[in-house]
Amino acid sequence: MLLALLGLFFGVDTSVLTGGDQAPVSQSAPAQPGQDEVYDFADRIMTSSNQVWGGIFQQSGQTYNQPRMFLFSGATNSGCGRATSAVGPFYCPADSTVYLDTSFFDQMDRQLGGGGDFAYSYVIAHEVGHHVQNELGLSEQVQRKQQQVSEAESNSLSVRVELQADCFAGVWGNHVSSLANITEEDVREAVNTAAAIGDDHLQEQARGYVQPDSFTHGSSDQRVRWFMRGFTTGNPNQCDTFKGSYSQL
Ligand SMILES: [Zn+2]
């Protein structure tokens, strides 16, 4: 099912992507003082998303290699280079790791007054969405394509990538019973908060090596719409943001 979707995007021979030769990796992160609560929460979301995506991949006869999770504050080294302080959450395809900057969550907490559980979940599920894209071989294909096209076209591909990660986050949400009552308004609040903090972080950020995640890409209407599409259907095949004209995303 997912492979059919992938072929649709780029017309590639998807048989090369079915290898699944990597051994599944377990999540790991050092428990840091004062961050246990964030760690536990993030760990629960990761465990849940491993179950959901493992099941979806299995249904289409594929193996899902679980991402690693790493919490940091200040700065960290990653397989994608050194991340400077306040880079925000990001996903590194080179080491299949979701990097979560705890200061981003602290800021989220302050803005949402402690009611940010769903917003936290959304941010983590969005990063996992990028991992799913990596597992599908999409990240590499998009990057290759971006080197061959104009800057404008390259930017529009980035937006498609971001909106698909949102849709994948929604697919995960569909499979989580405790999120059954999440409304479009809750999604909008989460999307807007992540984008606002993302903006702050981008401004504060010194020139680091890691590409910060583009929470600001795509309008919030688009992001909410694509999240809701994944959320209401639970079907990753509904997340084909590469199809159709850019203006209709
Ligand atoms: Zn993203």
C-alpha cells in the first residue's frame, strides 16, 4: 500500500526500497536531571508511534525500522552535524534520530499554560513523520530532486515534505484512542504554537550546521488541513502532498 503510494510520487522502481536490511534500533536517550517528565512523555509518544507505524508497514509487507530519540538542551552533535542551542526539534535522516530540544517544550509549556500535551505530541509525531518519509526513501529522492530544480521549485518541495509530515502525524493520531476527541481547533492551536516558537528559534539561532525543522513552512490552514486528512482517515495513502498543483495544496 505504501509502496504503491511511493511509486505514484516519483515513478520509481520501489522494489529497491523493500530491503529492510537495517536491524531495528531501540530508542535511547540519557535521562537528564529535571527532564524526566519530558523524557517520559516523549518516550510514550515514540512507543505509541512505533506500534502504529510498525503495524501500517507490516500490513504492506514492509519492515519499519524504529527511529531513535534523543533529548538535548543547549547543544548536541548529531549524524547531521552539530546542533546549536535552541535549534528546536529536528529529525536527522543520517542517524534515523528524532532530536528534541527541551527548551522548545519549555516554551510551549509557557505559551499553552501547561495544557500543551497535544501540542507536544504533535511536534513529536511530526518529526516521526519525517522518519517515515526516510523509511520510504522519500527524503533522499526529494533531496536529489531539489538539487536539480530552481530555488522556487525546491522550496515548494520542502513545503510538500512538511505538509506530508503533518498528514503522517495525523495518521498516527487516528490510531490513538486517547486522541479521539481532538478537534480541529486543538490542531490549529498546536500548529500555530509550534510555528510561533519555531520562528523565535530561527531568529535566535546562531549559524549551526543542522537544518532546523521548518515548522513555519506552509500556512497554518494548509497544515491543519493535512493533519486532519491523516487524522480522519488514518490512511497514509491520503497523504500524497506531491500530487496536484502547488496552489491547491
Ligand atoms: Zn518538519
